[in-house]
Amino acid sequence: MGPPRNWNALAGVLLGATGVAIYFALILTFDPTLHGLLRTPVLNLAVLATGIGSSLIGVLQWWRGTRRGRLLPPLLAGVNVAFGAVFCWYLFVYSYQMPVSARAPAVSSIAPDFVLPDERGNDVRLSALRGQAVVLIFYRGHW
């Protein structure tokens, strides 16, 4: 009977894929209370880092010959590192390259006129507030 199976290599890939998959599952929930987890995905990165660490332990065990496997542990570790690289690129590079909106008003320019109800239900027109200090905050989430 040979050395035992290399479970660290398999567990590392499963943890890495889980860290990435949970992040995108949170995006698909459309729950505004979870947006803090999307802005700072510390837990996802920690699960991914744990998976990469487990994969590297599996490669070390494979290298020393204490665990079974021919090429699967280094292959799984490579896949896991690739998951991590693509995920970090998405988080820290791609998501910050938002396209410029052609129709958005510039900062400190005059906003287009619109009507919204106030707290009593009365309609308030933006042009009626001209000459007063007005701060417009557009929040697309839930209050």
C-alpha cells in the first residue's frame, strides 16, 4: 500500500473555488444589506488564501513523496493560483475601470429640472429652489 491520498491539494481547490463563488453569489442576491461584503471582500480573500495555502501544502507533500499523486497536486495548485489571480484582477483592476457615462451632468454643473415629492407628499420642483443651497444625493439602494 502506497502513501495516503493528497487531500490538501483537493481541499485547496475546493476552498479557492468556494471563496470566488460565494462572492459572485452575493452579487446575484441583489441584497443591498450585503454590499459591504462586496466592497471589502476580506472573507472571500481569506477563504481563497486558505485554499491556496492548502494547495501549496499538498504540493509540498507531493514533492516529499509523503502523499500520493503524480501530477494532480501541482496541477490543482496551479488552477487555484489562477483562480486567485483572476479574482484579484477582477476585484482590484477591472471593477475600478467603469465606463464614463455620456449623459451624466458634470460636477458643479446645473442639474436638469425634475419634480419629487417631499416628506409631506407635496411636489417640489428643483427649479423652484434656485438661489438656495441644494445638495442632491442619488442613492439607488434601499433606505
